[in-house]
Amino acid sequence: MHFIWMLIIGLIAGAIAKAIMPGRDPGGIIVTMLLGIAGSFVGGLLANTLGIGDNSDNTAGLIGSVIGALILLFLYRLIVGRRRTL
């Protein structure tokens, strides 16, 4: 059940990250949602590293997940955008 909850939070975080950083994404909404799920893990790891999160799992709250998704979305746009211009 915990994994399903983490997926749902990740999908919501991806949608919020897309709303905060609008623009054309090369992968569309599916890639943005997957980045949201991965951002949930990144946010959880950052929270654990900073001592904010609970050490029993690698998930953060919605805010940490959105921050992680924003970071991954920004990096994704840099990498894929640079590759398309070459």
C-alpha cells in the first residue's frame, strides 16, 4: 500500500511541477508524470540527507516531491533540449 501511495503522490507532484514550469516538454505528460514519481524519490533522499524526513523510508511529503520533480524536470529539459539542437 505504501508503494501505491508513493506513486499517487509522485503523479500529483509531476502535475504540480508541470504547472509551475510550463512549456513544451519533449516527452509530454507521461514523461512529466514519471519525472514526478522519480522526483518523489529524489525529494525523499534530499529530505533524509538534510535530516528533515523520516529515516524509515525514502519518501518525502508533497512539497519535497514537487521540489524533486522540479529539479528533475529542469535537468531533463537541459539534457533533451541540448540534444535536439545539435
